[in-house]
Amino acid sequence: MISAEKNALMTQVGPDKPAGRLLRAYWQPVALADELDPQRPLKALRLLGQDLVLFRDEAGRLGLIDRDCPHRGADLAFGRLEDGGLRCPFHGWLFDVDGRCLETPAEPPGSKLCSQIRQGSYPVVERSGIIFGYLGEGAPPAFPAFDCFLAPDTHTFAFKGLIECNWLQALEVGLDPAHASFLHRFFEDEDTSQAYGRQFRSASMGTDMPMTRVLREYVNPTIEVEPTDYGLRIVAQREIDEARTHVRVTNLTFPQAFVIPMSEEMTISQWHVPVDDVSCYWYAIFTSFGAAVDHAHMREQRLELYELPDYRPRLGRANNYGFDLKQQQTQTYTGMGHDINVHDQWAIESQGPIQDRTREHLGQSDKAIVAYRRLLLAAIEDVAAGRRPIMTPTPDEASALRGPAAIDGICDPARARDYWVQLDGERRAGAAWSQLEPAS
């Protein structure tokens, strides 16, 4: 249980709110790279309660600027991409990717008005299929040397999905190892060779025991939470028998991403990015340590579940998340289909637009959520006091951040504490694109 005041402190993301100021100290995903149509590479978007326009100019440079024209407030999302920038159709004012006003053509010859105008603009970069923007003050932090940013495009795949609730409850579901045994329970195991691109459906790493069986039959994990330079490491152990323990290592990368294992060859790095206080997008980079990613297949899988252009899930509140009683009785614990994102969506959206945490009662299995909230509140306090928060690395610091390791597998119980280090090292050594040292 947490006070209403602290709940508001953690969840409100506007530019004048403490959590909003914190989140602006980090790079935030703003769009998938393929959302910029080559015919007209411009997209209106809302991020952290701000209305923005993302565009690519004729030279291929990316720009992220405020959406309202500084002349008389017209909508730049309907602007013309021409003459080295984005031109407002109202009076022809032209802005480049840095927000500089290049032309005010209706003004008299010799007018200095143009030189006095600067549209709000924000640094933007493209990494692994996602365009990131920085809405904060001063220089942005460096990108860490994480696998999802080091792997070549051939070995990464990016996607996203809309969630109609506050970002914090969306993030917290990923910090909870216990929920998967119930929310994502499948009553029958599938052929794991058909599980490509689907979380929790593959064989547990290094064994022929499918993850669906591990989660279904061993529902009481021992959970350890360890502080790290990047945030938190979460280790969940499920005792199978005297000779075998299942170990799953996931990570919270501050402020609002997690890195989790997907299969023997693949990890998922996922951000929960506020649109505003009551909606968010998840952005994910799937990173393969083995064969190149089958981009077409993974995109086809996900477009069966999400509708363009907003990446809104086809199953949601409006159609009861596809709930089917017969399926709940015979196939899945929720009765809401076989996509675990739908399960998560129901769980977090059902908590309300912003979860009322004054009514919750946390247990030992929620220790990662408790640890994260403490980290979040401390970082909010740091920013308010003018101190540098966690995970805003310099280039040298960022180059030393590795991984982070995201592993699941079955081992001898005596090896459970360090087993993941060896497994991560072996996987890393086998990745042709990676020269990274094993995580420690």
C-alpha cells in the first residue's frame, strides 16, 4: 500500500510534474523507424503529455519539434516537407530539424523576425529500428553498450503496441516473475519448433522441458532482487525436484525498460513510454544471438494482433479481450487467447486508468516492484534536488554497461546462483556479431 500523494508523484508525467522531469532526463522511444512513410516521412505524436511532430527532411535528417507553429499556433503535422525543412501551410513559415526558422515569407523585405524565432526542438536518434527523442535539459545521456543497441539490424526486430492505462502499472507487470504461472498459463504444451517469435512458448534453455510446463507446474518461485549499475536484476528460481532448479534472470533498466529472455537465442528489451498520464506505448527490440531475425515473419505475427496506424490491439476492452469461457476451461488460464500481451493488457488496464495503489496489499512475491518504486522515488528526489539520477551515463560509463544478461534455464540447484553467468557467457561467445565480455 502506498499513499495517494506518492502514487501521484510516481505516475504523473507532464513537464511540470516531478516524474515528468525525471523521465525527460532519458532518451525515450518516440516512434518505430518504419512509421515514417518514405512518401511523406512525417508523424504527429504525443509523448509525456507533449504534442510533437517527427519528420525526416529532404537530406534524410531526423527532426522532432513542437507541433504548434510559433506564429499563430497552426498544426505543423499538416506541414509541407520542402526547402530543407517543414513548412507551415498557414503562412509559409519554414523550420529545420533543429527548430530554426528559415523563412517567414509574408514578412516585409529586411524583416529580422525570422532570426528571432526558434521552435521547440529535441535531439533525436535512430537505434535498432526505434527512433528515440530527448525532451530534457542539457546534454542527453549516452546509450549503454547493451545487446539491443550493438546487434546489427539483421539481428534485431522492433515493434510496439498501445496500452490504455498509466505507464507505471504497465511497467510493473514486467517486474513480477510470479504472475506468469497464472496469467500466462497454458493447459497444453505446443510443439516448441513452432514457437518462433513467441514468449514463454519455447523449450526451457538447454532442456526439452517447455516453459509452458515450467510455469504451469511450479508456481511458487523464490525471487531475489539485486541492485545494479543499470537498475535491478531479478532472479526467479523454481525448484523442480532435488536435482533440478529452473532459473530465470530478468532486468529492470532504469527508468522504464526491462530486458527479459524470450528463447534460447533471443531476448526482448521493452520500454513502457507514457503518451500521457492515462495511456502509453510499449516498444520492444527483439535481439537474436543466433540466426538473423525473420523480420517478415515476426511483423506478420504481430500485425495479426495489432491494427495500424496506431498499433492498437485487436483484442481489448471494447471486445472483452476476446474472452471465451470454453477456452478458459480447456486451453488458457485467462480464456483470452494465446498472445500473452493480451493477458498483460487485461491485467493492467483492469486496474483502471491510473491504479489506486492505496488499495493494494503487496506480498513477498512483489519484492521487485517494491524495490523499483524505492528506486523511482529516490531518482525523482535526485532530479528535484539538482542531482544526477541513476542511469544517465557519460560515454565512458555507457561503454562499460554490458548485456544485461537475460536467461532462463534448468540446472543443478547447487549451481543456481551463478549458473546464469555461465549460460550468458556461452551464448555471448556464440554470437557472431558480439565481442562482449560475459556479464558479471
